[in-house]
Amino acid sequence: MNPLLRDVTKRILGNGTLFPHEAMELASFSGTDLFDLFAAASRMKEFFVGNTVHLCSIINAKSGRCREDCAFCAQSIRHETSAPEYPLISVDAMTTAALRAERSGSGCFGIVTSGTGVANGPELERICAALRSIRDQGRISPSCSLGIIDRETAGKLKDAGAVTYNHNLETARSFFPAICTTHDYEEDVATVRNAKAAGLRVCCGGIFGMGESMAQRIELAFTLRELDVDSVPINFLNPVPGTRLAHADFLTPLECLHTIALFRLILPAKKITVCGGRERNLRDLQSWMFLAGANGTMIGNYLTTSGRDEMLDHRMLKDLGLEIAGCGC
């Protein structure tokens, strides 16, 4: 084993931490060293978070007409895409989707809405009613992803039964201006802090393959470590026709796995969930995401694109000898 990998593995398993310059050196690994890195990440996953896999699902509860200019997003008004447009769906529709997700094995269900954020008023009241309904009728843990929110809104979601708030930073602070110009990175950071202050668990990660460097992926991971988020969703860009990133190249499967492994070493005790884009970017190596350090994945459909057949995902987990965790975000 590479001496650096041996040393950092021993330190992290002893509750030490990885330093940025070490992460950059690990980012240069290839060949046998890279596969050793995957093995080390897998060992850390089992040591810190066990051998169970957390499954989550989402619903696109309000779609399209977003005024933000995020380069990857099919729902932005700046892009001409075929993404659906509709207002906030009913409480019954959100509840029904949550109960279906629970039957499919998901432990966490996310209500996702398009737009910069949600303000006090009928929409927030309906979302809170849906949260209460989901808690009353099922065992699945409800979460929300409603954009930029203040401390008061976070508190209302918590009181209504939300367990987790999802708000991705999307990319590194240094690369963010190339992806979004309609709000500031610090507004996203503030939302994470508002959710934590309200007592919500925070799910916060990003999208990779938008033109960022490996150094910028590492920068994001250390920002997430500083914010002490609870879980980290890792998405890989699935370019959507009509968006600014429509012609971006897919990442290679090994680059995706390399990124997952680095995140596990930087964030050893966090839940790391591989979500959107895994089918198109990891291809035949999808199952390797768990061997590279992930301990969760999203099943079912995404916001504007279809996911993989849920039965295939369940078979994959069974073939790997992995147990599905119970409810909880």
C-alpha cells in the first residue's frame, strides 16, 4: 500500500482527520494505488457507519419557472427544456408519494420545490400540512428541499415534522460563479446554518462533472466538513438539452469512484449518498459506489429525469450482501 494512504488510513481510523494537501495527493492516485484507495474508503465506511445502505426518494412537488440561472438546471426560466411546469401539488399527492416510497424501501422522503425559496404563506402551509400527514400515516422520515430559507421557516418545518433539510451547495465556493450568478454562495451557507440552528438534520452536497477540477471537489468536501453537515448527497451531471451544460462530457466511472472515495476519507463518519446521474456516469460500475465508500443511494425518479428500476437496485444491494437500513434521514 502507498505509504501516504497507509498513514492516513491509520490516523482516520484512530479518529484523526485528513489534511487538504494529503487529499490533493490522494487525488493523483491511479492504477493499483487507486484501487487501494477504494478499499481504504470501504474500510472506513464500515468502521464509522456500518454495512447498511440508506435509501431515499424524492418528489418534484413544484416544477419549473425558477428564476435562478444555475447552469445545470432544466427548471430555470433561462433555459429552453422539456421539463414540466406545474404549481405545488396537493397534500394528498405528497403523502401518497411518501407512502409509496416507504413501501419501496426508502427510509427518507424529500419534498422538493423549484424556485429560490419558499416564503410564509399558502405554499409553506401546504408543505407543513403534508409533513404532518406523512408523519401521521407512515414511518418514513420526511425531509424538504425548498431552496434558501430563513431561521423562522426552518423552525416551522421542524415543528411540522420535517427531520432533514436538503440544501446542496452544488460546487466549491471558488467555482460557484461559473454555475450561478443569481444568488450568492453565502446565502446557501446561511441556509445550512439556519436549518441546523432549528434542530433539523442537514443533507448537503453537490453535483460533479460541471467543469470543476478535482481540487474544487476537495474544496467543497472541506467546506461541508467545516459546516458539519449530517449527510452528503453526491450527484453526477446528467447534461440536459437546452441548459448551459448541455454539451458537457460525462465523467468516467473511475473518476466518479475516485471522488466518492475522497469524500469518504474527508468525511469519514457522514452518510454519503450517491444520487442523480449515477446510471449514466458510473454505468457498469454502479455497484462499486458502495465499495468506494458510499453508504446510501436514491431510488426511483429524480426531479426531471427517470431513475433506474427499483428492483434492479434492490437486487444490486442483495448481490453485494448489503442490508437496507430502516427509516431515518
